[in-house]
Amino acid sequence: MSTAVIGVSGYTGGELLRLLINHSKTELVGVYGKKSAGKRLTELQPNLVGFEERTIKKPDYPEIGKNADVVFTATPHGIAMKFVPKILEGGAKVIDLSADYRLDDPKIYEKYYKKHESPELKAVYGLPELHRDEIKKAELVANPGCYPTAAVLSLAPLVKENMVKTDPIIIDAKSGTSGAGAKPSKMLHHPACAENIQAYSPTSHRHEPEIAQEIGKLVEDEVGIHFTPHLIPIVRGILSTSHVFMREPGAEEEVLDLYQKFYKNEIFVRVLKALPQVSSVVGSNLCDIGLKSDAKGERFVVISVIDNLIKGASGQAIQNMNLMFGFGEAEGLGEIPLSP
Amino acid sequence: MSTAVIGVSGYTGGELLRLLINHSKTELVGVYGKKSAGKRLTELQPNLVGFEERTIKKPDYPEIGKNADVVFTATPHGIAMKFVPKILEGGAKVIDLSADYRLDDPKIYEKYYKKHESPELKAVYGLPELHRDEIKKAELVANPGCYPTAAVLSLAPLVKENMVKTDPIIIDAKSGTSGAGAKPSKMLHHPACAENIQAYSPTSHRHEPEIAQEIGKLVEDEVGIHFTPHLIPIVRGILSTSHVFMREPGAEEEVLDLYQKFYKNEIFVRVLKALPQVSSVVGSNLCDIGLKSDAKGERFVVISVIDNLIKGASGQAIQNMNLMFGFGEAEGLGEIPLSP
Amino acid sequence: MSTAVIGVSGYTGGELLRLLINHSKTELVGVYGKKSAGKRLTELQPNLVGFEERTIKKPDYPEIGKNADVVFTATPHGIAMKFVPKILEGGAKVIDLSADYRLDDPKIYEKYYKKHESPELKAVYGLPELHRDEIKKAELVANPGCYPTAAVLSLAPLVKENMVKTDPIIIDAKSGTSGAGAKPSKMLHHPACAENIQAYSPTSHRHEPEIAQEIGKLVEDEVGIHFTPHLIPIVRGILSTSHVFMREPGAEEEVLDLYQKFYKNEIFVRVLKALPQVSSVVGSNLCDIGLKSDAKGERFVVISVIDNLIKGASGQAIQNMNLMFGFGEAEGLGEIPLSP
Amino acid sequence: MSTAVIGVSGYTGGELLRLLINHSKTELVGVYGKKSAGKRLTELQPNLVGFEERTIKKPDYPEIGKNADVVFTATPHGIAMKFVPKILEGGAKVIDLSADYRLDDPKIYEKYYKKHESPELKAVYGLPELHRDEIKKAELVANPGCYPTAAVLSLAPLVKENMVKTDPIIIDAKSGTSGAGAKPSKMLHHPACAENIQAYSPTSHRHEPEIAQEIGKLVEDEVGIHFTPHLIPIVRGILSTSHVFMREPGAEEEVLDLYQKFYKNEIFVRVLKALPQVSSVVGSNLCDIGLKSDAKGERFVVISVIDNLIKGASGQAIQNMNLMFGFGEAEGLGEIPLSP
């Protein structure tokens, strides 16, 4: 089965290639980039020296759509929406790692990003734990954002069982710096960033409507998601802390039991009796979840952790591909977390 | 004016000495410790080589109380309560950096710590921005915890003006590792901690009742404080994120204006138009505060940052001493934050 | 083919298991530890939850030697030498990850470690790039130290071709903190270690004679190795900087060419035209090497990097096992470096 | 006494201001910058909010030279040499923090930097521990580089007493990232830099001739300095490791004694019996030095540490100013290292 990757100068593109190279069922037909065309891939992704030495090509979208069975698009937001229709016409399936097809409502996309250029295209939201059957049949998958992956997985059981109030749900998330991308900036300059913690977009981050959309689907209603992300000086990893309030007081063990049942067939979700730590999932496609109630069982804190570049981006994209093409869901994703 | 420090092997004791050495109005009569008696101070605090070379002495509490005008106690929780009465009898004033006298209700102390051994002693809570007049007259000051300092300062204006609902108030805080003390442990072992984020005591941390007590005083009512701390791999600094809900929708500029007025005479509080960052206060006694409302003005996120060892511990203790003895409040606390 | 691991509470033991679980040719018969017997493995290695759930057993050495084809010993120095003879008697091959069999001369072992308890046992030094043929036939392999792996690989071509003076060779190495093990200590306490650099054992580190032994074999003479290690606040990775002086001035390109030829058949050594960086090998079994001459071609700086827990320990042990049992040398070691 | 600072957008400019604000004998007449003119200083140096709120002005060099008693130039290399003559004409003394006047020989400057535009101007090399008397009388002081400060102080006693061979002297140095400046770049991008170590300019760094010049002055001869710097993921601090070979074997205690005598009147040099650590000097103007010999007393490893922005730049500039104007040498430099 043949794959192509468009957008290979950033972190998610590099990570996709790292995973694809060791995927036993696929063959890479090409790596593409507009600005990076003509460069050797290893100039931009030096960890791949000796593993994948090809040169980046200028993308001819219809051609790529004809030659590949699946095309991954790892371009910045606002780019894929311009050319995904052309790829689909060629016959390939598309997994878009940008935000372009994540939001069902083009008006919300326009509010948080920009005017959509292919609003008629409908994608399946590629969170396998919630949308597995649709993903299997999808032509176009919108790979979820890193924060929404962590947040939605940590809330789904409680929300779906209607056990928590859906307003307010406060999600206070902490991300490593690789989540902000490969482009140097003042905010990510090591001396300014290393011994620092900062919040950003604390009330209007682009991932808030994405989380609200997916949580809303679970209750078929509007929900009050209040999302605040923070930048933390680690390279990889997200820890998402959800503060929720129960409709009726509940016992910690029962809620934990609910989570274990909800995820019992999931390969990539581990429900823990302890509090999850970022370091226990980095390097893998896993999402670890744990929780704690207050003394009265009224407030629950649910914590989830992922590797933002794997389960939060490229690993999840591979997982979606595996589903779309009938491979084992864990094919190429067997890496055990690095520790320490 | 003469000072003594009991408990000099930890980080707050070391930081106290660093600040006292450069304080122009005080003279150190002795450094004391039970286990560390007989050692040179610089064995435990090597940064002080050349600045303070004395030997640690075994404490004789009544004697210390006679010889010093003020005694700082930087011992672990549950220790100072045994000997503070003896020091006070000697005539010295006491500033206790442990939790022993922070909670007004001994039953709450017993629930979160252990049985109190001098519950009859009443201390003034040493947060100068809220209790300046009482501190000036106090014989015994309970120096606030690091998290409560950051959280209470960030919430006081909105709570005192009765503008926010007092339940739920969610405080999601992030601390550097120096807050956990100088004793090696698995949790603070560099390989396990450096590329990691973790929550701890997410619903029952000891600082929750302390925050609730101080926020409660502002409204003279019970409040619903929900506090979750996280350990972040930086050495110094706390960032406290408060998620609050307004009684009536409010405008961001008006609330900011309220904060600026509330703190306009405070030397150590800077109300910023930008979001505060830990790196802008480390090395100083400052607390920076900033805030952001959601689109409707219903939910506010208020963020505050401090250096946990200075404004969150030893610097605040010096500030309290300055008030108790009529020195300039900023005496010995003029350090500008290190940047970067 | 069946394997057993003795010593699974530390970082090299955990890393061995992480690699063995994904090794397609082997089956684990048991995990053993004296102090940790009776505990679940995942209590000590929480990243393995869901991958390997067995309980640690008390070791019966002759029995283990009978049941396993190869036994990995990942115990602290001075322990394996007590029981390796018993395992060998059972019939298993042994790969010892400690220092116990690395030094050919028991007197040197005694000087740097302690009195040897099985000095009659002779091991093959398990650096495949230099001793591949002997490793294939070995019953007992001494897996090299992390620093010697990086240093010897970076010097071998120049030394073997007799192009550099063998005294002085200055090796100034920098290691991440995982190299110091899983046991909490003052030196590795996060607040003390995170924003710090320190040298340790700058003239008498235990790896100096090990490096000298291996470099000496290449010239069949005594050599003047001067080795100084430093602790750096990263989790994984060693960068080894060798400062060497040429017998005759040489051109950089020629020396680089020599290195490329020397290692052209090696799967795990990449000779780079650029200067190697730790981040380009972490997560893999690779060793990257680069070099630079001064203007006159008299002094060369040769730099090598490895992941100390993989090529510097457990990955190299797997590589040795693959050679000893006729598997593909890269079996189970195909991981591409994580980046970033 | 009045001061001016030209170049206030970088780290050394910001650090100068931080120190000058708390210097009791000076008054700031202005802050200047070509590109940053018109901006508020606190936009670029947010830690100074509330301490120094003035606006950056476009520099009129002769005017500045008339109005200030001393002018600090903290511009990039190759800039100050254009305007320092004009400032001197105005009557002010100048302390240049760039490399422009550090090298006595304009040809060497040209080789390592660019063609010099005011080669006729001769400066005093501002390392007070070696050139105090000349500094007191200087009109123009060239403030030393960060690496040379650490390296020269660590070698001076052994070299001056003619106890070590002056070729080869290997200096392997490790610097925090603030040494590379405030401008974002790929090399300093947090995800690429945080869990990484890298060497740069390993045989031809610009500080090599500067170190050779100063070490050469001590023996009045050419010396073979071999300098290799490394970038380490900490914010502040340099650790310099010098590997030297004795003319005659020497005892460690005697050499240590030599160092203690050599520096016995120096306020900012601490000769330690232990190995120095970066964390023991950060935040101060101190240089800590320690050493270790090999078993035979033939090879010594001398280690020094400084805060690169203080003793390695702005603190040393203040120390030079104090000498030039007859203030106490430690005036404004009393900060005790932050620990942890």
C-alpha cells in the first residue's frame, strides 16, 4: 500500500516519516513540500540520516492523488483546504493533520482560523476511540488536535454516561514546546522558555470549539467548555487536567470502573489507578488516564497524558490509516514509552 | 536589630540567610538546627561560602528567645509548634515559615497535618497586602504557604468586591521543584522529573483549606475553593491559574482597572496588561498578576506568578519582619528579577 | 530463544525489557531481583503497564542458567561476579551489563572497584564494531560502559591507523542524568541538578582504565588516556569530545574519509559531515561521529554521541545477543531516533 | 556619577541595567539603541517593569559622550568600533562589552571578526584580577568575553608561576544558552535545544585568540591554547574545564595553596577545595575555581564557573566601572548566588 506525505519540514511531518519508515505494510512514494522542494529530507529531519535519504519534491496534487493510496497532509492550518479536493479527485484517501477539516461548522472555522476554501468537503473526525466505524469508511479524515485528543478521551466516559454537569467543564492543559512547532520564535527561545511557565490564549484558544464539538456530540447538546493551555519547558507531552462537577455525588472507584469498562478494548488507552505522568507515555501512541474525587464525590479531577507528536498527531494519523485500510490497529505503533 | 534562624538545612532557611546577609538593619545572632548542629553552614548552603561562615548550633529555645529580637523558624511542619511558645516567652517575636500557625482552626490543622501542640497560640497570617496593620503589631506571624500567596493575591480584588461567584473557584497551580524541598526523592529525581509533568494531591492538598480560609475572610462566608497543584520541571517559580465565574458579566478593562487600584500602593505586586510569566519574577519578591475574560465576560482567567522561595516564603518573611520592626517594607528586598 | 533478566529495578534493566518485549526472536522466561522479588514489575517500571505484567522473582541462579538460553545481568557493580559462574554452569550464555567483567586485569578491577570474586572467568568485551567475531563465539560478554562506548568508537579509526599520538588523548565527556542511575541522591535532586553543570571524578573515573584497555589493544601498547566526565541536565545522551594530536598534520576530509571507510559496514555508526548532536540519536542504538581539525591539521576534535541507555547499555546488549545467537544484528533495534 | 547604556535590547544590556538600577553611586542619563529607539525599555526587558520605565533614544554619540561620565556599549561585534571614538571625544570613559577592542592585534581581529574601523584606539583588557592598575587609569576598557573570563582566571596562577606546559592547554568549555544572545534561532529553539548537547566552532572559536593573548601575556611567549565550546541546555552559567600538563609533577594541595594565595585579596574569586558547580555562582559576580590532579601529579584538571551574564559580561563591566571611578570594587555587586 502506498503513502505520500505533504509537508515534511515540521515536527508532525518528521514524526509521520519516522513512523511510516518502520510500518511494515506501507511503501512511501514521495515526500512533498512547496518551500522545501529540492532539499534533501535529511537536511530538515537529520534523525532520518541512513533511514530515508530521498529528496523533497514539489507537489503535483492530482498526480499524488493518483499515485498514492493514502496521502498525509502535515501543512500549517489554512493550506490543506486548498489542495485536498484535488488529491481526493485523484483517488487517494486523505488524512489531514492540520485543523482544516476538524470543525463541522465552517462558520466556527472562519471565526477561529480564516475563511474556508473547501467547506463542502466533510471529513470524519479521526479519534478512533469515539469514531472507529466511520473512520474505517472515510475518504477524508481530520486528524484531531493534540489538546482535544487528550481532553476528549479524558472526559468521554463521564460525559457520555451523563454523570457530570456539562457546564462548566474546566480544562487546564499543559503542553511541551514541540507542540508549538519547529519555527524559532521569542516565546520558544531557550533562554526565555526553559525556566518559565506561561499561559496563552487562556479563554479563546482554537482548540476550545473543537473540544466543545466532540464533547457536545456525546450528549447531543451544547456544552460549556472552558479551556486554558499553558506552555511548559519539556519537549514532548501534554497533561490535561479536567475539573468537572458531578450531577450526583459519585464514588471514585465506581467512576474508575466506568472508565476501565469504557476503554477495555482500546489498545492505546490505559486507565490507571495512579495519577498519570507525561513521562509514562512519551515515545508511544498511548493515552494514560487517571482520576480523583474530592471528599464528597462532587468534584472530580480527571487527568490524561499523551505524547503530543504521536497520539496527539502523527501516531494517531497512522492509527487512522490502519483502520481505513484494514491493517491491525496497532501496526507500526508498537513502541513502548521511553523511560526515563 | 538581632535575628536568629532555626532550621537552615532546607531551601527556605538558605534563602532567608541569603536575604538577611544583605539586609542593612539586622544582625544575625545565630543559626540553629537539631540534626545539623555542629556542621558548618556552608556545607549545607555552599552558595554562602565567603558570605557567612558560622557553625550551626543546637537550639536552646528560651535562650534564643532572649538573645534575638526576631526568630525565623524554617522547620518542617509539626516542629515549630513544639518550641515557638518557649521562644516567645524569651521575649523575641517569631515568624514561622512552616504551616503550624497558618490555620485559625486547630481541627482543620489536625485534619490536614497532625494534632496541634500549641493550639492556644494565635498568629497573624503574614500576607502584608491583606493584613498589614495586624502584622505590624504581631508577636507571632504565620508566613503563608507558597501556593496560597499566589492564589489569594490573584483573587482578592474580585472576591472582595463581590464580583465573582465564590463556588466554584478552580485554582490550577503549577510549581517548580524547589517548592518540594531539598530532600532527594523519587518524584524529584532528575531523570524522572525533568521531562515530566504531574499533578499531586489534586483534590485534597494542604494548601486548599489555607486558601479557603483567606478567601473566606474577604467575603465573611464559606467558599468553594477547588485547588489542584502540579509539579513542573523548573527550579523556581509558581504560576497559579484561577478559573472564576462572574456574578454579572464584566469587561476585562474594568476588572483590570479594579486590580490596578486595589494594588496601587503595593511595592511587590505588579498588575500587568499582558499575561504574567514565571521568568519575569524569579529572583525577586514580586507577584505579577494578569487576567483575561471570555467573549461574554462571564468567565475570567486570572493568572499570578511568584518566586516560590522569595514572595512564596523567605522574601515574604523578610517583608513581614520589616513591617513588625518599622523598617522600610522593601528593605533588603530590592532585587530586580533575573532575566533571562 | 529464551531470555532472563536479573536486576530489573534500574534504568538499564527497564530498558532491556522495553527492547526485549518488542524483539521478535526471543521469549522472556523470567525477571529476577533479590530486593525487588515479589513486586510487580510495573511498580518499578510503570511505562511497561499493559506490555509486561509479570511479578519479579527471587533468583535461583543455577535454575535460571538451565531455563534460559541467555541471561542479562543488570545489577550494580560487584554483584554479578558472585553469581555469573553459577549461571554459566547451568548452560546459559551471559551478557553482563555491569563493569564486573570489562577489565581484563583483575588488579585494575580491584583498584577501581573492589576485589574480584570470579577473576578466573574471561569475558569478551562486547563492543561489536571492534570485537564482532569473538562476540559471536562468546559464552560471557562484558557489555561496555556508556562512556567507553562513545569514546572508543570515536577514536578507533585514528588510533588503529596510527595517525594520532596516543599520549595525551584528552576525552572530555558530558552525560545526561539517567547515566547515574535510578537511585535518588543529592547530586541528582532536580532543584540542585537542573540548572547546573558539574564535573565528577575528573582524573580517576572508573571508565578511564576501560577506555585505555580498549584503545591500547588497537595499538598493542600503553596509551595516555585522560578522561573527565561531566553531568549535564538532560535525561538521556552522552556527547564525548576527544582532543587528539596528529603524528603528521592531516586534512579533515581525508580523516573523515578514513572514518567513513572504517565504519562503512556498520549499521549503528553514522559518520557525519556535520557536528553530531545528542538529540539526533536519543531513542536509538546509533552512534553518530563527526570531527574537525584546527587550521594546521595538527589537532583534531572528534565528537561522538550515543543514547547512554541504548547504545551505551541495553541496546548494545541486545546487539551482542543478536550476534551470539545468529539473529540479524539489528533485530529489535530498528528504532529511529526521536526528534525532537 | 552619570552613566549611559548603548544597546539595550539584548541580554547583556538588560543585565547592565538591572545592576545599574541598584548601584548607589550612579545615575542613568539615558538608554540608547538604533533599531529599538522609540520603544519603551520594558517592552524589551519586561523584568524591569516598575524599576525603569524610560524610553529608548536614538544615540547621538558625541552628545552622549558629553553628558555621561561613563558609557557602556552592549552592541553586537563590529558596531562599537564605529562610534566609540566619537564618545571618547565627548569626554566620557567607555566600557565596551563587545569584542571590538579585546584583541591587541587588529590583524587577528580582522581574521576572526572583520576589518577594524578604529584600530588606532588601544583599550585596557578589563579583567580586574590581572589588570587592575591599568583599568583604574583607562579611558577605554574592553570587557572580556565570557569564556575567556572563566578560562583565564582558572589558568593564571599555574601559568604565571611557569608550572605548566603552555602547549597544549586544552580548554573544553560548556555554556548555558543565554550566552548565545536574545535572537531566536534554530540552534536555540527550545524543542531542538532542551534535551541536547552540542559542540560549536570546536577548533576556531573567536574566543581562542583572546584566551591565547591573555595567557600569552603571563609568560611573555606564544602559547598553544586549544579551545572547544559546547552549548548546554541551562539558561545561565559557564563551566570551563582546563586540561593541563605540569612541567614537573606537583602535589594537589600545593597547587591549591598557590591558587588560594594568588587570589587571596580577590573579592570575586573563590578557590574551593571541592569541584565548582555552575549553580553555586549563578546570580552573582563570583568565579569559583577548583582543581584535581591525576595520581602522578602530571595532569591537572582545573575547573572554573561563572554566571556568563554577570562575571562573564555585565557584572564585570560594573566592576571595571567601580575601579575606573574609585568606588568600592564590589559596589552594586553584592548579590549572593541564588540557590537552588
